[in-house]
Amino acid sequence: MPDLNVRAISEQVGLRREARLSAEELPLWLARLHQALPIDDRVLFTVGGNLPVSLEMLLEGAGFDTDNGELVRLDSLPDIVGGGMKLLVCGLNPSPHSAESGVGFSRPGNRFWPAALDAGLVQADRDSQTALIRNGIGFTDLVKRPTRRADELGPAEYRAGLPRLQRLVNWLQPDSLVMVGLGGWRAATASPAASPGWQPSVLGTTPVYLMPNTSGLNAHETRQSLADHLRSAMAGPPLLDAAS
């Protein structure tokens, strides 16, 4: 039920948006606002009502900074998330191509979307908003800063990104989280031996599936093997034997 009144005004591009939303609808509204603005544009933004999480966390996920009461549109990839997610897909960090397009894993050669289509997670290629609305598949990143290669990030950035991810899943409670990229997860959780598959520890109360990076640079994996990982993540963790 709508319980927030939100408004954004940009004189630079002549933009004015107002809406009544539920709190779980706000991240997608902010993502669409982000995509409608040029980098570094400043936006007058107000939200009336009670948020169940910090506005700072939502704005960071949506790719905005704050300055003197205004929002500043960053060069970043906004989260595409909402309530009722079956699966939250978490990348290591966006590429410049993904940040520009507004769609995660969209760089040519990345095999996420072909594998997701093969696995039946989605029916539309490189369309994260449709994936959320129609299929219950959300998207976020462990680190929001775009880089051309994942190895341009250091362990400290991965560790710093984990608390925001945990707050996000604690709030929206997706059925499962799939982390795409072994090295970043190992660094973030200080678990150097973490291997692909369901992890022994949950994030909050959310089961975590770890899978290899879908980048074309990862020659150890194929489109088929990546699709198999996504099928496993979507199916959910195996039930424990009641007799054990």
C-alpha cells in the first residue's frame, strides 16, 4: 500500500517527478530517476513518510550522492530490486558499459544473460526491470564503483560493500541470493576457501549461492555450466534430511 510521497526536480533537464509509493517500490523508482539524468546532475529530492531502512542506503544503491540537501547523479549502476524477489543476483561491481546502459552484466561477451535465458530465469535479454517485475529476479552489486575489470578492485572495497548488501537482504528478504564472482565473495567474507555452490552461512536469513564470474574472460566456465549454476540458485537450497 502506498505510504511514501516522493518528488524529484531537476532544472538542468527540466525533469519533475512525483509519486505515491510503498517503501519497496522506492528503489526501482530511484533507479528510473537515475537513468533519466546525466552524470553529475543535481536533483531536488524529497520523501515524505516512514522508511523502514535508511535513505542513505537506498541512495547509495541507486547511484546517488548527497550534497547540501541535493542528490548528485553518480557514474554507477542502480540497484533493480523490490519486494517479493525469488532471487537477488549480486555482481562484483558494474563495468562502465553496464553503468552507461543501466543493465548489469550487459557488456558484450558477458554470458550472464545468455545463461539466464537458458536456465529459464528470464524471458527477455538484457532487461533487468522486466526480470524484476515479471520474474522476481533482482540485481545489485557488492561494490558500486564501475571498473573495466574486477581485478581493479581491492579486498577492502569488497569488505566495505558487504554491510550494505546485508542490510538490503535483511529488508527485502529475497528467497535466495546468488553471488556472481568467487574472488570478491571470498575477500568480503574472509573465506578464502569458499567454493561454488550453497554456502554454509546465510546472509541475515537469506541463503547464499556462490557461482563463478560470467565474464567472457573466465575461460574456465561455459554458457552451459553458468546456466547450471543459475538453475541451482533459482531452485533454492536443498532441504535438510529430517532424519539427520
